[in-house]
Amino acid sequence: MKAEIVEEHRWLEQLKGRWRVTFDMPAADGEQPSEAAWIDETRSLGGAWIVSEMTGIMPDGSKATNLMMLGYDPAKKRYVGSFASSVMTYLWVYEGALDETGTVLTLDCEGPDFENAGRTARYQDIITIKDENTRNFSSRMQNPDGTWKPVMSSDYNRISAA
């Protein structure tokens, strides 16, 4: 069985490479916003998937590693994937689509509600392509009233191509 590579798979190829990632995390009341630089290395897995490994230092000084895998499922006509982090035990499962401009990939998922223990919430992780060497990754959580609350944002600047 051989994966049929389609245009949506080729869209993911632009994420390959080594990236410097700068996070902006909203601060708690009375605290300064945190900003940290991480390194992301993204490679292709046979043209059907991209695998991204990001490493960096958490605000408490501990080291963290995040793994993201994204592909495209032609049967569903949707982007699919997952996200795991060394600092949490939950496996995030994605399904999403590109916007009409072809520059914004919105990945829907459900996960723990960090504000209400024991509950889950809807999230969206959003990849926005700015140019061939710059992109943004942001997360937002859906409030009970249906509005969206930003969780975090990070800017990716290409260090080198894959």
C-alpha cells in the first residue's frame, strides 16, 4: 500500500526545517508575560506526514519536548494529526482544514479544561503562514458562551531548510 500524495500533503512540506520559536504566554494577574525561545525541527515522513519536535525551557526552568504529527486524510478531506508533550499526559488529536486563502490551517481538538478540573473544552490550534521563513502558531479555547479565548501564541522564524 502506497500513500497517494495530494496537494494538501504538499502544503505541509513548507513546515519542514529548523525554526527558532518565540512563545508569548498570557500572564496571570500581576505577572509579567513570559517569553522563551525554543527550537523546532520538522521533517517529512514519506511526504504523507510531517513530524515536528520542539524543545525548550519551561518558565519553571525544566526542559520540555513537544511532538506534533500532521497529515492529510483524503477520505475525510481533512487534515489530521496529534500533539504530545513531555509536560502533560493528555494526547491531543487534531482534525482541521485550510481557510480559503490557503495560509491558515485551523486544527480542532478537545482536551482538558485547565480552568475547570474534571471537564473538557474545545480548542483550536492555528498555523498561519506569513511567508516562506515566518509563521505563527496559536491556540485558543472555546468559552461556554461560544466565544474564543486566546491561550498562547508563538512565532516561528526559519533557521535552516530541511
